[in-house]
Amino acid sequence: MNYYEAIFKRKSFHFFIGGEPTTEEDLKLVNNFIKEVKPLYDDIKTEIIVVPEKETTCHRGADYCVLFYSETKGEYLRNIGYIGEQIDLYLNSIGLGALWFGIGKPKEVRNNGLEYVIMLAFKRMPVNNFRKDMFKSKRKLLEEIWSGESIDDVSNIVRFAPSACNTQPWYVENKNNELFIYRYKKPGKRGIMPINQVMYYNRIDIGIFLFILETCLTNKNIVFERTLMNDESTAEIEKTLVAVYKI
Ligand SMILES: Cc1cc2nc3c(=O)[nH]c(=O)nc-3n(C[C@H](O)[C@H](O)[C@H](O)COP(=O)(O)O)c2cc1C
């Protein structure tokens, strides 16, 4: 699985218009892949299942939804973002259009004692409907998310990680080959999401971002040593340190 290549073609299918039926073979591939994903935290229990879209409140024309359940401890939201982005990129890589769907709810909000966190809807979509030029998609400028020396094929690519409402709540400082990663919230900026939702989704977004960052570093054969920090601050704080990568 080449995650790096998949970053360039992935996009959110907000509506699955003009898709083709997802096949039994597709489902088998997805279910097998789910068994292979690597968590950010080994000690947080998770359960990932695939159900028909009609068993959820998602009505975007997808066929299925990947449901993420987790123990609700520590950085479980970040963990789900990190795991889920592997699945998002995998789906895109095999021609299954996908959508992180934060506002969706499944029938069962509890599964084996674990809590429902978020879903990814998907459906087989025509090859032509995937992203052709990632650089045309709407994102913050490099200088808005990165300070210090930029890294070719990394700094300018991580910008395109997906996030809830495209909030892009991240900031990187490169200080002598140590990357300080922050969850970032522009002071005073009020988006369309209520504050408790921003806190929830932006923690998932950070997990997504860390997976994309690691994918870009690995693609360049840059070896890194990762230190993860707990994120206990409120969304009102401008910069919360969430991880340091020594490269
Ligand atoms: C955690 C998360 C939750 C999201 N929730 C929704 C949602 O509820 N509804 C929706 O239409 N899009 C949702 N999105 C998709 C984002 O709007 C989309 O990723 C962002 O605008 C960037 O666009 P792109 O994914 O096409 O690059 C979500 C994305 C993430 C990462």
C-alpha cells in the first residue's frame, strides 16, 4: 500500500453521485485491510466494523460506512484519526470514494463496551472522479502552518490532510530538525462549529495529520523518533503541543 501516492488522489466525496455498486470483493478487501491498520496507541482498545450506509444517519449516497468504536481514554480521538486516515487513503487507493462523516450516528452507539467515535462512508466511484490536481484544493498557505526550514515533499504535502470543516487545526515548527507539532486554534476565530465539537473533531484531525506527516517523512526515507504529548488544554488556547518528531 503506497499511502504517499494516495494522498494526491484522495478527496472527500460529500455526495456519492454517479458511483458504481461496491462489490463483495471490495468489502472483503476493506475488511482485510482493517485488520492490518497500525494504531498510534497500542493500549487503547478499538473496534472497527463496516455496516450498510442505511444503518446509519448518513444519507450521502454511499454504500457502506466504516464505524470506529473506542475506549474513551487518553488520546483516543487522535488514535482514531491516525487509524482512520490509513483506511481513508486505502479506500481512495482502490477506487472507493470516501467521506469522513463527523455528524453521522450509527444504530448502535456502543459496541462491546466501546463508544462510537466517527464514521467513514464509502462507495466505488469512477476513476475520473478522484482528485487530479491536489494543489488546487482549498488549504492554508504553507507559511500559515509551518515555520522554520521547510522539507521538500513533506511541508507542502501535509497541508492537504483532511480536517473537519477544513479547519486545518495544525502548526509545525521546525527547529534544528526537531518538528514541534501543535494543535492550533486561531485566537478569536469563530467557525461554524460549536466549541465542544471543535475540541472533539480537531483532536481526530490531529491524528489524521500525524499519519500524513509520517507518511511523507517515510516516503523520503527520513527516520524519526516520535514523542507524543497529552492534549488536555481547551480549544481557546492558541497552540497546544501534541507531538515532537526528531528527524
Ligand atoms: C474528522 C472529520 C470530520 C468530517 N465531517 C464531515 C461531515 O460531517 N460532513 C461532511 O460533509 N464532510 C465532513 N468532513 C470532510 C471535510 O469537510 C473535508 O475533509 C475538508 O473540507 C477537506 O476537503 P477534502 O477532504 O476534499 O480534501 C470531515 C472531515 C474530517 C477529517
